[in-house]
Amino acid sequence: MNNLEQSVSLLTDTNEVVEKLARILDIACQGGVISFEQVEAIAGNDAEDVLLVAWQWRLLIPVRTLRCGEWDDRMLLLASGEQYEMPNVSRLMVKNAQDTGDWNSEKSITTFFENAGEPLWRMIPSLVRRMKEGCPSQGIDARQIKVACREMGFGERTDTIIAILKGAGVISPKLGSLSFISRTQTPLYEINPLLFMKKTSGLTSTIA
């Protein structure tokens, strides 16, 4: 658990949360989901703080939604019966952190897309890096993704790539940005903030 705690310590400066969040992520990583009861049993009075940090970094996503499965349509409720799931790429990053103490998004993305049968899986980390350029707010619209896909040699497969990136937990539509969508006539996507981690305390950086 020391490796995972080392990685989690980069996400929050609250010492009380680090050890508890690492234990919770360890359990959630095994099955991809964890219940509020399990979180509360580990974190006690810190359950809310732990879940807020996990939600902020898209390590745990509430299963309950208002209408659909997009991240900003999820309802973060802290109550018995609630469950929280781990996006695919986040789960692979946690597994890597358990082994190495490193949030390695490039390795995690490569692993996911290779296992998914994507023929150009070796190029996906470079595509995600290109998508991140100029997106400090962690937001990118569909037209920008299309340009990045063409630049990286994915041709006209934009819609397919977007769908796979969503399934991987790399991006999710920002349904709350209706004014932007209305003005630009193109969807806006959130990029998983865990992919924006920088090199710290001697750890290897993620895609940067």
C-alpha cells in the first residue's frame, strides 16, 4: 500500500485523507466499484472529504445519474446504498500506482487500447497528449479532437475514436456547457484530470 499512498499524496495535502483514500482505491480497483458503506467503514467521519477528492480527480464516479451516464450528470450523494465506480483508465492508473508509486497515464492508456483491439493503439498516448495541448481548463471540443485525430493519422475515424476515448474514461461530454454548445454547434468534452498530473517528488510524470 505504500506505493499507492505515495501516489495519492500528490492529489491532496490533507494527511488524514491520504491513507484512507489509498485503502478505498485499493478495494475499488479490485472490482471497479465500491459502496458508500465500504467507504464509511474505512474513512469514518472523513468519508465526505475522501469521496470529494476521488470525485475531483475522477478516480471514483457516482453510479447514480440524473438522465445519462456522462460525468457531469452524475449525482454525488453521501448516503447508504450509493455506489461509486472507477473509470477504466483511472483503474489502470491505480493498478500502476500500486506497483510503482507512479501515476503513469501513458502506460495505462496504451494498455487499455491494446486490450480493446485498437489497431493504432501505440498512437493513442500521442493523440491524448495532442488533445491536451492548449486545454488548461481540461476541456476540448469535437472539432479540436477531429483536428488532433487527423494530425495523428487517424483519418476520418473521429467519431469512433471519441466513442472509444469515452469508454476508456479519458473524456466525457460536458453536458452543463449548453451555452457553449449552442454558440459553437459542437460538443464540449472534459478530459480526465488525472491525466494532467505533473512530475512531482521524483515520480515519473504522466502524459505532459
